[in-house]
Amino acid sequence: MVLQYKLKSQKRWKDYLGKSKLKYTVTRYDFRLLSEDKKKILVKKGGYAKVMKRFRQIEFFKHRK
């Protein structure tokens, strides 16, 4: 899965490299979650907490036996 972000005022999405690489706080950004090949959007657009919650859900069920 690929996590992307952009400032709310911008149009272009960038790959997320970590909180330490961001200029501003996470509240000023929009986030989205894509499949590994970047062809399917798993979470359209939302806040950091919402997108990370879904990311953790997917990871949990992916590794569950």
C-alpha cells in the first residue's frame, strides 16, 4: 500500500515519507491510501487519523491466519 499526501490548497499528490519530512502539522494536509501498484484507491481523501486507521485494519487482516 502507498500512502500519499498533499496540502489542502494544492492539487498534486506526493508519496508520504514520514511525519518528520512534513513542513506543517498533519492537520494541514489531506491523505489517501492506494494499492501497491497505485491503480486502486483504498481510501479516497481524509485526515491522517482516518487514513491510518484504515491502513492498520487492512494490515491486520492481511497477516491474520
